[in-house]
Amino acid sequence: MRPPSGVAFRSGSVKKKLAVITYDITPEGYRHWTLTIDPPVATLTLDPLEETSADSGDGVGDSDAALSSLLRVDIELSDALQRLRFEYPEVGAVVVTGGTAHAFCAGIAPIPPGAPPDVIADVWTFRNEVRCAIEDASANSGQHWLAALNGPASGAGYELALATDEIVLVDDGHSAVALPEVSTPGELPPTAGLVRLVAKRHVRPDLVDALCWRAEGVSGDRAVGWGLVDLTAPAPCFPEVVSHRALAAAGNAKRGLASEAVELGPLRREEFDGGFAYPNVRVEFDREAGEAALTIVGPSSHECFAPEPGPRRLRSHWWPLAVCRELDDALLLMRSHRPEARSVVLRTEGDPLAVASADVAMTSGYEHDWFAREVVLYWKRTLKRLDRARQSVIALVEPGSCFVGTLLEVALAADRIYMVDRAVPDDPESPPAEIFLTGMNFGPLPQASGLTRLESRFPAREDRVAALAGRVGDPISGTEAAELGLVTEAVDQSEWERTTRGAIEERAGLTFGTRAGLAVALHAAGPETLETKIFGRCPVR
């Protein structure tokens, strides 16, 4: 429920082990963050952790409990970030600060060096996805993020501050910024923070090196001079300085009106024996085969043939937003809870024309409708999460599929795409297997490199991409899709099961390290960006 202005969200203290991690929460359930809305500025205040990986449950070594504790702060931050983009279009600046006297973000738990590799990978990846989402909100959603360091900011706390647009440090004689993990034996190095210091804030590498070896950190004028923070302010006037800068930044923002807010209601996810399902997404597990089947169901025609995303009160149910939220949640749950699923098989089913209609509504509204733009940006972030999947991902294009535009991007994010070459022989009632390109395949949904998936698919072949742009809206069959390079292989119906099963099984046999190495190497096409540097230097393989 959207609160009135000036209301702060915070839940009561709850101490219990989360046996199953969930990512769909509400501000009323926050345990570590307080979200206060005072348009045009929002404030996110981080309170100390109520639990750590060591005391979050009664089972020592319980990976779910450890992962829950380590992810909780970032899950709440991610939820707040999403709500600020959809539910508070009137907010143009967000202040992140600490909730205890003389401490900023002291509650972000570091990743313990002895944690299992899958836990380390989950925490490291999700933590950086959230920070990249902050930077995306700044770059594309008109929300200026400001870190108000009201005390020392060390390790993960300072890394969070580095994801914002502006850092203001209190000058009280003892507050400083530091990255001590680099020089601490056994600690995981804060690679993302180091990358942001050098590539984003353009701090001299020798000064970054010196920072890492100063356990006490760097404070005051030296922190400003080195470029580690943007500004310092004496303690008595610190709140006033932060407020002034936030209001000035919010005044330059161009977003929507409070009356246009779109409330993100709870997801409707049902668990069943062998998987879980939403209205538009199903996930079924084959434990013995180590396989997850993820099916996306296209919209019915009445959901998206309207030229606009529908009445504002119904916009949270608009198919492009609803299915994106469900797919995002499903990818996170598979990442955290199903490490035994070594392969993900992607399918779609539905009316291609209805999906194409939804794409038209998104592309036509991208420039003038903040809501349509936010939905497209959400799809961009979700597809990047799929790009980083730890599992082998195989997309299957079959009769009755609707791999069109945005949903075709889901297939293009897979490691391989197999497509039925022909429908059932001598059966005129059998629908053909076809794919369709739309405007969403040519710019709105880039990868971390800034290239579209088509551009990454045909490196240094702009002519191929330009030729494909002329095929927007045309049905493309299996044989033609293979000739155009849009699928890995077009397979005759009679050979379909044998070919696809063999491909899934051979890739399922790869080790986690091999799959991770393939993903990094094969997704390296295009220019290096801040985001590719961060995820390409992941300390976990």
C-alpha cells in the first residue's frame, strides 16, 4: 500500500531463520531499512543488522540460513529501489544514510571467507546487481542517489556508497572511508568497489592501492582530494548540507506525478510438488536430470491490444510488467534454491500477435510515458540477470511458441536455441514454429556491454543486424532462422527429441566452474563498460 508523504516504513524486530529465501517482500516487512518519503526526496536509512550468518539460525553450516542473512539487506534495498521507480514517480532524489549515531551502513555483513562457493556466488552477484540497478535508476529514471555518510563507511558500506551519484562525508574528526578487505588475509577482495573507484570516480590507481592498506581509512580533505568522496561537511550542518544538495538534484529530475503512481502488489506464486507457478510463468524441476523447465505464457489479446498500457489503476496488471516481475522472481529463486538444477530449458506458449502488440505499446510509450519506460528498463535488468545465469540455458522454439520481440530476447540470452524446422508432417492443423523480430530487439534492451543481443550475436557484422531490421514483423521459420543465424539449429520434428535431449544433457554435465568460464568468455563481445568490468572480475568461479 502506498503511504502518504512523510510516512516512514519500518517493521518490528523479528528474529527467526528464513528456511526459504523470498525476494518478493513489502516495506512493512523490512528489518534493516527505513524508507521515508518526503517529496521530492526519499530517504533510505540502514539500521544495524539484527542477525549475522553466525546467529541467524540454529543449524551451523545451514546454507539457506547463511544465505538468507547475507542477502536480506540487499533484498530489502532491491525492493525499495523498485518501489521508488514505480510507486513514487514524484521522487527525484534518494538519500542513503545510516541509522545509528556516528556510523554509516555498519550493518552490511561481509561475505565470510569460509562460506560455500554457491553462497558466495549468490551474494556477490545479487549485491552487485542491486548496485548496478541504483546506477541504472540514476542514468535512466531521473533519480539522483546521494550517500550521506554520517559516520565511518568501510567495506561493503563504502561499496554501496560508490554506487550512488554523490557522496557526502561528515567531517567530525573520526569518520572515514575504507576498503580493508584487500589487506586482510582470508577476506574476499571488494573488486566491485575497486572497479568503481578507478573506472567510475577516476581515482588514481596508486591512491586506491594506498587506501586498501589504510585500516583507519581516509577522511576529511584528503578523502575529497583523492576523489573518494565529493564533499565533506561539519557535523553541526551535515543534515542541512545533505538536504540542500538532495533538493537541488531533485529539482532537475523529470519524472511523473504522484497521481500516476503504480503500486506493485504482491506476486501470486503457488508452490506445487516439483516446482512453482505464477499466472504467466511456470517452473518445473526434474531433480533426477538436474533440469528446470521454465515456461512463459504470452498475454491474451484483450490484455495488450490497447494502444496504451491501460488505465492507471490497472497498470500493475499490464502483462509486460506482470510477466517481467514473475520472471525476475523465478530467476532469483532458481539461483538461490535450486543449485542442483544444472540446466534451464526455456519455452513460451501463446499468441505471437498479442506479444507483438505489447511490444508496440512499450516502444511507442518509451519516450513520453515514464511508466512504459520503467517497464522496458525492468525488462533490461531482468534479461541481464538471465545473461548471468549459472545454469546452462537452452531455448526451444516449438509449434505454439511465442518467441516474439521481448520474449525472443529471452531466447537470445540462452546458450543455445533449437527450433523445430517443420510442423507435424501432413497435418495442416499443426501450427508452424515461427519467431518474430520487433523494435524491442534493436536497442531498448541492451546487454551489459551496451550492445543489443543481436549485435553481440554478429560481432563486427553491422550489415547482418541492419538486414534483420528489415524483417521486423515477418514470420521467420526454422530453416530461415538458422540461415539468418538467429538460432543454433533448425531440427526436423522427427529428430527433435533426440537432438534437444542430447544438447541439454551434454551441457548439464559441465562443472560449475566450466559453465561460469564459458559464460564469461562467450558473453565478452562488445566494448567493456563499468558493468562488464564488475561482473567480469567476479572473485568466484
